[in-house]
Amino acid sequence: MKTQHKLLTVKEVVQILVDKEVISEKVAEVLLIPRYW
């Protein structure tokens, strides 16, 4: 897997984690709530 040099947005990172089943979709929803950033 090649290293990506472009910066990922929070949303993209969260989506990747969900895809890899690192986190659940419920956790992802919480992470994407703006007040946490």
C-alpha cells in the first residue's frame, strides 16, 4: 500500500477507519460531530 502524500480530511480518515473496521459507524458519527474539533 502506497503512502499517500495528500492530507486527508477528518471525514476521510474516519471513513477509512470504518472501512477497516477499526471503529464502528456509531463511533464515526460521534467523531464527525463538529463540536469535538
